[in-house]
Amino acid sequence: MENVVIIGTGPAGLTAAIYAARAELSPVVLIGDQPGGQVTITDALENYPGFPEGISGYELFQNLKNQAEKFGAKLVADTAVSVNFKETPFKIQAREQLLETKTVIIATGSDPRKLNVPGEKDYVGNGVSYCATCDGFFFRDKKVVVVGGGDSAVEEALFLTRFASSVTIIHRRDRLRANANLQSSAEKNEKIHFVWDSVVTEVSGSKETGVNGVLLKNVKTEAEQVFETDGVFVFVGHIPNTQIFKDQVELDESGIIKTTRRQQTNIPGVFAAGDVQDPIYRQAITSAGAGAISAMEAEKFIAKMEGTSYPGKLE
């Protein structure tokens, strides 16, 4: 019987592991198929507190992992394939073992929806990005394109104008789907331009210099054009990694896990942290904070369940 099983090893999962381990809960962490999650594909995080020179996403993952193991967290190279939260103890079936636990922290993250076009995968981290806040700084005085037309796409386009010399929004429709205020802000911004009724069908570039252009196709006329750009920012949605939790915890219409402000799901003792429950911020630092809250709340839950005193201050 485990005290805490944490599913996922991004900033949320590993911060939860650090806090749970320091509380002497001996947490078990299922690493999963993508150790470190989305943060590991970011070349440099310059907005994570404590690293004035920046830190690579992979290095941050390694630091968090080492810190969690230092305090006694057990990281297991295994992946959860099914769960049963309908009875206690909770059961987590991994590929190699069955775990029973008093509490669970879900930190499986989400994956940005890809364009799935030639060249996209080749230039991730070298001109193709899914996070303007993470990578915008590297495109100072350069031309970039933003693919998408919803709130996130327009918000990120506006953010990119702080750095880029030109931001072109490419949208498959003839109008944006973003809210009216965002649309107005984008239309008034002199750096933002639009290419309507178009989709990206290919990303081009070189290994030495990165992205240098995209191939666009007009969805109405089928006419194609090469559009020169130094960077491609894709914001066409995120896919939360919640497939195995669909019948176990409450999800919203997009598959995001619903939680309280204390990271509690609708199942007492099951918590969620990070991108898997946060469709708005999706930052390493906010995920880490949610992971810390989850671990403290799990400690409190176990103390109440066992009738022991809780040493923390949360009531």
C-alpha cells in the first residue's frame, strides 16, 4: 500500500514528489513514456525563477528529478495504462505492475495539437514552437507567423509583438474566432498582419539556420504560396493526456480534469496538477505551484483518513 502515487514527471509531478517526499510519504512516481513532459522540448526557460541566465527544459527536469530522489521519492520507469478510483484503495495498473495507494496526484500534462505537416517535427526548437511565452525572446527583430485564430493564438501573437518585427496570423477561416477585445487589439497593432482562408502545408528551413518559410494553401482557391518567416508558432489547441481517466474523474468538454482551487478532483483523495487541469496558463512555474498544493493536500487527506494530526497550516 502506497501513500501517494504520482502519475507524470513534468514540473507539476516532480514538485509534488519533492513536497510529498519531504513529508515522509515515500511517494511513487510513474515516469511515463515522455519523462519530463513538454518542458523538456524547450531549449531555454528564461522566466523560471532562480535562473537569471536561463535553464534548458531538460536540465530543469533533471534538477527536479534529482531533488525528488534526494528526499526519498521513488521514480519508476513505468506507464499507467488504467486506473480504478471507484473504490479504495485506489488502483493503478501500469504496464509492469499493479499499484494500490491511499492518494493519487495526476500530472500527465497535455500535448499541443500539431499541424502534422512535413518539416514541422524537424524544426521543433529550431524555429517551430508551441509556446510564445517560452520562446518569444529568441525571435527579437525577426519575422514570425502564428497559426490559429482562437483566443490563445491571438494572445500569443500580441505577446510576440514585444519581440518580433512582424507577426502574421495564418487562419483557415476569413475571420478570427477569438473574443472581440482580442480581435480589436490585434487589428489595431501595427506589427500584426493576417493571411486568411489559408493553412500551412509544409515548414521549410535548414539545420544550420532553422526555419526560413512555410508553404501556404488557400482553402477556397487551392492556390499555394511560399511565405518567408523566421519562426512558426502553432496554437491550434491542446490535447490533455486524460484518456485513462475519462470514466474515473470529472472532465470538461475538452478533456481537462476539473479541480477545486486546492487541486482536488471530484474523487476525494485524487488530485490533479499542471496542464492536465490548467487550460489557461500552461507554464512550468504555475504547474510547479499546483504540484506543491497537491502534495500538501494529499498529506492533509492522509492525516485525516488515519486520524492523525496534520502538521501543516491548511484548514
